[in-house]
Amino acid sequence: MSFFETKVKKPIVDLLSSGVSPHALALSMAFGVTCGVFPIPGLTTVPVVIVVFLLGLNPVAAMLTNYLVTPLNIASVPVFVAYGNQYFGDSKEEFSVNALFSGLQEDLIGTLSQFRFILLNAIYMWAVFLLIATPLVYVVLYPILKCSMGSKATPPSAKKTS
């Protein structure tokens, strides 16, 4: 089996056949996508876990989609920083993505302290994005999942042992 089949396709097929409703799966995946672009690289698991526990979502679907959008996470950091500083405050601190990533590798706490206001503005912008993008992703995913899973979303029948 290839990497794609074992790490991506098989978990999705298992999830789709586990009896999860299309609504619950679409909502879990929508939050997985939007929380997966959290503007602090390496910490995307934190908002996903918080949302999963607060809303009682499917953790497998949310984390799988969170990990699948990792390239979007890395690409979105400068966008959230730029728009966050534009709309929520103008930090006098110079910011560069290279400085952030190299600083995070060398000294996590020191770098977060140095860029705290810039990253806080980026988190505010991400929160606005979360409120807008999650319903949009849900609206796109729900019909697709409903169609692919069928209209009936019943839990798997328990095997009877006689």
C-alpha cells in the first residue's frame, strides 16, 4: 500500500463508514480546516482540540483535516500578520517570516515574547477568519459528504453473537 492510501485514503474511508452523520463530519472537517491555519506555526493542534472538546466534534476528522492543511498554515502566517496589524493595531516592531521561523527554532518563548503583539493581532484576524470561513467550508462540505455517504447516516449495526 502506498503512503497516500494508508495515511490519507484509509482513515477517510474508515471515518465515512463508521456511522458518523454527514452534518457532524462536515462540521468537524470545517473546524479542522479553519483551525488548521492558526497563525502560530506548530500550535494548530491547540485550537482544534479546544473546539473538538467544546462542541463535541469528531476528533479524528478534525485532526486529519488539520494536518492536511499544514501547507496552508505556513502560507497564511504572513497574511494574518499583515491584515491583523492593519486592522487591529500597528506594531512598530519589524516582522519577517524568516525571523519568526528561525526564532521559533532557536528560542520558542523568547520569540513569542518578542513578537507577542504582532502575533496577537494575527490571532484576532484569524478569529475573524474562523467566524466567516467555517460556515463557508461547512456549506461546501455538507452536500458533498451527504451525497457520498448517502441519505441515511445510521450507526454501524452491532454484530450479534449467538
